[in-house]
Amino acid sequence: MQIGFIGLGKLGLPCAEAMATQYSVTGYDIYDRTSDTIKISPTLEGAVKGKDIVFVAVQTPHDPVYDGSQPITHLVNKDFDYTIVKQVLTDINQYVGQETLVVLISTVLPGTTRTQLRDCVSEARFVYNPYLIAMGSVAWDMVNPEMVIIGTEDGSETGDAKELINFYKPLMENDPKYNVGTWDEAESIKIFYNTFISTKIGLVNMIQDVAVKNGNIDVDVVTDALAGSTLRIVSAKYMKAGMGDAGPCHPRDNIALRWLAERLDLGYDIFDTVMHAREKQAENVASYLTALQKKNNMPVLIMGKAYKPDVDILDGSYSLLIGHYLEKQGTDFAYVDPLTNDIAIDTDQPVIAFLAHNRQVTYGYTGTKKRQEFYCDIAPGSIIVDPWRTYPKIDNNYKVIHYGNTRFKTV
């Protein structure tokens, strides 16, 4: 297999050299590069023409002032600069055909490939394949990734995706997961993976600030305890998007910690941001339901008023928060939850049923397989809105919307 690799910087060159352990690799860069492992072409044509796969690893830079080495939160928000990658993808066209697979590995924001980059590659097949590599350990990261991210147009494991998987397998020293999704999903996995790390670091450093300000705290004692909490914190738990954090503990804890951040004069308040996001997310759900009601002229039934299934506690209920915004928006809605004595009065007419509760998601870690039933009969022709995306997508009696999955057209 003949491989081309465009962009031989501090990240690109070690990746190209890793590929050369199994394949014939020719690289190209606008700057002079040397390598004992790969061939380096003085022209783009030499690195691209006649190749089976061409990897593009050029920069998508930010304005240098946005690198985080100085305060940036007061600056105007900016996207990455895609000028270089657009030019390279466009220039490649004159040397490739449908026999060539062009693979972009540069970091871009969700939606960029579909709206700005794919059309740049008009003559070849195209896959988006961002890497999880870091300065200082690129060579090791390349062959020991936590996962391999592959984006295709519709998210299916196409022939191009399979070709790429087969390309990587001989290179890998571990046995990584191969996550295939749409271009947009692949972009999201990469960018939110990095942001997840930033969030974790911000959280543990906040604990460090509390230790310094409060006294009598060894931050490592606290973070070691949290790091060892593999049931919920360091696990897949709470990684199912759906309803917001709820109950008598978590929201209240974050609200109280806002006060602590102020009292200790930390100079920032992560907790306020967390709670603001929680509220805006609930408002977004409410707006979605309101739009559905206006379009379909059906009342909204929120299936579940308590903060979780099988309890009668309303403290911190996310359903109540969504209801608050529905009321502000003038939307006709009602709760249905037998444990809070909220019973549907008239279910003969079609409704928009919002499935706020889900036993399998909430209690899945306990081993329960008990399915979540409706809390009342739902008339045929109703619209089921499932924020957990577990209700069967195809149901002859209802129209089903998997809220959060925009691969499917909504009704």
C-alpha cells in the first residue's frame, strides 16, 4: 500500500514514521524536513499522485493570542482558521481520483467538515479521522490510542471506513476501539474528548484552590478518593445524555459551592457555570416541546414528575425545571407520575409524550433490566419524545423522536 502524508510538523512526522513500519510512506511539507524512515517529496504532487491513501495533517490554528498563555475570556470568540487545510485539500484534487482515499486528521469544530471542507475534495473519496496524540508522546500515542475515530458522511461503516480500520490494525500495539460515526460525530468525539480533560483538570485544580484557601486539606487525599470511585465518577456512568442532574443533593451542592467559591475568593465559579448550563439545557428541551406543540396542536405530557423513577421525591426535579420553562412559554402541558399523584385525565386524544423517566438508564448499574413503561395509556397518533433514545424508533402506533439524535428527521 502506497501512503502519502501531507504536513510533517511535530505531530505529523512521528505519525508518518509510525506508518512506515508497515507501509511505504511519502511525505510532503512546505518546510524542509528530514527523515530516516519515510521518503520526503519536494512537491505535493510527488506525495499524492498514485497513492492509495493520503493523510492530511496540516494546521488549523487559532490567533496566537488565543493559546491560553494569557487571559482570553474577555476576548471575542473565534473559530479555528481553516485557510491552510482548505487550500491543501483543494490542491490535492489535481493529483487524485476515486481510487484515492483522502483522510483528514486535523482538529476542526463539529459541522466544519460537512459545511466547509468536504466540497474541497471533489475528485477523491474522503474520511475524517482525528487523532488522540499529544506532544512529547506522539509516536507512542499513535500506536497505542484509546480509540480510533473515523467519520463518514452518514456514519455507516462504509468500505472506506473498513479500509482505514484494516490499515491501522497492523500498526497498533494495543487493541483500540474503532468508533465510526458521521463526520460531525467524529469531530465531536475529538473536541469533547479534549474538553473533558480540561474539565477534569479544572475541577481537581479547583479542589487544590479550596485546600489552599480553607486549610487542613491535602488535595491528593481528596482527589485520590475520587479517582478510586470507579462505580460512578471514573466510569461510563452519567455518560448517557438525557435529563439534567437532579435530586436533593447534586443541584443543591453546586448551588452551595457557588457560595463557597465566593467566600474563599477563588476568583472564579465553575459551579455557577454548571448550574447555568443545567438551566439553559432544560429551557432548550422546553423550547423543543413548545415548537412541537405549535406544529402538531397536541398537549404535552411529561412522563415522570419526581426527580427519578420509583421515588416520590420532587426535590431538584429536572421535570419541574422543564415545566417551569414550558409555563413561561405558554405551553399546554401536564405531568403524569403515579407516585406523585399526577394522573392523566384524558388520554383519548393524541399527545406529545415526553419520557422524562427511564429505569434502565437510571438503575442500569445495579443490573436491573426492568423496562420503563408509560405512566398512562397513549392514544395512537401520539408523538413520543425520548431524551434517552431507548424507546424503539419504529412503532406503528406512534411517531417517535430520539431527542439528541439528529441523524433522523423530526416530525
